[in-house]
Amino acid sequence: MIEPVDSMEITVIVDNVTDNLSSNPENVETELAGAWRRGMKWLSGKCLCCAAHGLSCLITVRIGDASHSLLFDTGPDEWVFERNTVRLGLDLGKVGAMVLSHGHWDHAAAMPRALQMITLANGGRPVPTYMHPEMFLSRAVKTPQGRMMPMEDIPSQEVLAGNGADLIVTKVEQSVLSKSFYVSGEIPRLTSFERGMPGQHRLGPDGEWELDELLVDERFVAVHIANKGLFVFTACSHAGLINVLTHARNRFPDLPIYGVLGGFHLSGATESIIPDTVEALEQFSLSLIAAAHCTGWRAMGALADRFKDRVVPSAVGKRFLL
């Protein structure tokens, strides 16, 4: 179902924060350090990326002399994605597939531009793009005051196909790019405290808003790094971080889970489950916890207090070498 890779490189293209000053392990490079390595002559804002509410990662794995690259989400804005990709010096022509984690605008809105940039760089080859059929539903959040706030729809299948996507729309788990990447199916909801996204609704077939707090379209991506274990990418963890990691462990029971990167969605209405999440996370004995995007500062503090140096927060432009 999944083949081990020799090494993996993660470049964070879009994230909520920028951070070039905090200390990092030797195998994690900040945005500025990367710019200096690529030939930056002096410190300047003209070379920096833009933080934005969303997430996008370029994941490249290497097996011997071969490599495979997968784009995991694209973030909320075409301008941000393009600016950051150019300023990070990324070659999108090497992207062999794209995965959308779930149907929210802050992860999907830049997909058309990402596809254009990939196909312009790869000679026009279509890009296998993996999506769940329920990602395309119209969604909204009901505020505590009872107001329904619609979300921007993600790009349609017609728009994506017209910009170079070879769409694979399915609920079924997949092994992609020579079985170097695992794309999960739907994530079972097992914990008692992880209850999805409070207040989210979707537009039903009768044109009325109906409760949709579970977001069953959310999936994760996993990579097996040889001599380390499984590394999990969870963009927003609406299914619950513990549910995500539990499903990964159940699918690959012979592999330890080495690390996780993504938004843990422990902010706002879900801050109340921070203690339960931190406690339950202990069972996985993770070596790297790269909290990102929607994790929230309260959860970040709780994680760092419990897991110390194993917590290496994500930030736009960071590069993880594993």
C-alpha cells in the first residue's frame, strides 16, 4: 500500500505565520536562511513570503536517484501562492500530483493558479488531482448569534479540469506516485471529545442549510520514511488530530508514527479540547510535531509545554529535511 522512501523534504508554501527568528533544529531551515542559501545579497522584505490564513506544502520524497513531488493544498489566494512559490525558488514542473485535504476555501482557492503554474512548467502534462466528491458542496458557518456566514465555494471540477487537472474524485484511499504517498479514505470518528467543526453547515439538495460538523470529506496524506516511520500530513484536523493519527496507526500497524505536520484546529470553538488532545497525543510517541495554520496559540503553548523540543512550529517558507 505504501513504499518506504529514503528521505523527505517539506517546503511550507502557505501558512498563517512567518517566523525567521525562533531557533530550529539543524534539519529545519527558516525562510530567510533558505533565501541566503539561494543567493540573497542583503536582508530585504522584497524577498520574503506572505503569510495568509491557510496551508500549502510541497512534499518531495527521494528513493535512490529518483524523486517524487506532491502538492498538498494550495492556500486561500492565488496571489499569495504565486508570490511565495516564486520567492522560495520552487520548481513546480516537478509536481507529479496534487491533493486537496478538504473542501474549504483557505486550502483550495489557489488551485487553478497552481495548476496553471505546474502545467506551464511541465510542458502541459495534466496533473493527477485527488479529491473527495463532497468537497464541492457549498458550506457556511452559523455564528453564535444565529447568522449564517457562507464560505466561498472551492473551484469546480470544470474549472480545475480546464486548468490542467486530471481529476480523481473518490472516497477510496489511494497510493500515488509509485506508492510513495498514501492518501487516506474517510477518517473514522472514534474519540469522545473530537466533534468536528462546530456550527458548520452545508447546502442540501432542497436548497436549505443542514448541519455538517463532521466534514467527512477530510483526508490526510502519509509517507513512510525508512528507518524513521510514518509521517502524517493533516491540513486542518477537522476529524480530530487523535482520530487522524489513530486511523494512520490502524492502517499501518507495523510502522511507528514519526511525526505530523498540519493544522490541528484547536483554536476558537475547539479550544476546550486542548487538554484532552495533548493527553491523548502522548500515546503516539512522536519525534516531530510541526503544528501549523489553525492550531492556535493556546494549543501551541500547551503542546510545547508537554512535548518540549519535539514541537517545531510550522511557518511560511520553512523547509523540513527528514
